[in-house]
Amino acid sequence: KAGVTQTPRYLIKTRGQQVTLSCSPISGHRSVSWYQQTPGQGLQFLFEYFSETQRNKGNFPGRFSGRQFSNSRSEMNVSTLELGDSALYLCASSLELKGLLGANVLTFGAGSRLTVL
Amino acid sequence: AQKITQTQPGMFVQEKEAVTLDCTYDTSDQSYGLFWYKQPSSGEMIFLIYQGSYDEQNATEGRYSLNFQKARKSANLVISASQLGDSAMYFCAMREGGIYNQGGKLIFGQGTELSVKP
């Protein structure tokens, strides 16, 4: 079955612009999480959406926002881009069966690599 | 505060040999989950193996096994019979909040870059 699809894969923006990244989860997965990966800070959790509601949020400024649609597809937006926002943005989806004892494995997409000039 | 520590920034291993990647964690939760992911140069994170804090046996998945020592708070990944395709970054991660927590927030370590030599 199709995996997690992220678009665009690569993009270049300039400081002050905004960007929107898209994530299509695996069919049937209702939870979508976003991560930022940089060489200096590593992988950091941005936020998580479940059934169109933000369920958890990492420690990022308000310039980072997201949403989830009724078909579970998710977008994240970064406004007023800064040089430090250059990163690989990873999206992950999961099935999340309530009451399941054990792993709820996150399946990641290939990421969107953002370069801010 | 919860934290994952991977002390080996880079490692080399000869093809067909076994290698252990270290991971220690810090948490005040009594129940939690530990994950290992592989990230090739393409960027996609690939799930390898999971260990629940209440699992009595060490997890195994094919050539991957997890050496879980709860008292020492360590969850080392063992790759047996290394292959050239195993060359990648490896990340240890933790989900807190109880064994029934299925949320998408994981805490990741800084990773270990493994290079397999022919």
C-alpha cells in the first residue's frame, strides 16, 4: 500500500516568505505528526494532529502552524521564514488503535527539505 | 526531563560482522516505549524495532535485536551480520506517557552514523 507522501520534496525560499508543506498519510491512519530535523538540533517534535484536532505541540514559535483535513491529510505552514528554519521536515502517520498495548509505530515520509536564503 | 543519549556519533563495522549501537534514556515514567529507526541518505525514517518497558523479553526483528537493560536505562541495538545496505544514520527514540499512550510525540537521540565496510 502507498506510504506517507510529502510534497514538495525540495524547496527554496527567502527570508520573510512563508511556506506550506503537505503530508498525505497512509490510508486509514488518523494521526499525523510533524518533525523538524536539523544538524544542530536533531529531530524535534513540532505538533500532532488527530481527527482534525491538534493534540500535542512541541516547543516552537507561533510562526509554525498546521492543520489536518477530514481526509487526514495535513499541512504545516511556516510564516516569516528565518535562516534557521532551513531543515528537513518529516511527517509521520500512525494507525493508533485505542487500548492497544504496545507499539504504535510511526511511519515516516521522505521529508520536505526546505532551504531558506 | 526525558532525554535520549547516543554517545557514538559514528561507527565502522566490517561487512558480515555484528555491531552494537548504544542508547541510554532518562525518564521518570514507569511505562514507556523505545524505538529504533534507520535513516538512509534519502531521508526517510525506517522503523526497525520496538521495546516496551514492561516487555520481559528483549525484542528481535530479523537481524535486529534490542538489548534492553531497564535498571541501567539502556536500549542498545544489535545488528547481526552487517550488510552494505545497513550504512545509514540510526536513531533511538522514546515515547513516554504509559504503555497505552499511542501518541505521535517521540523524543529522539542525536543518532549514530554507521558505515559498513566491504
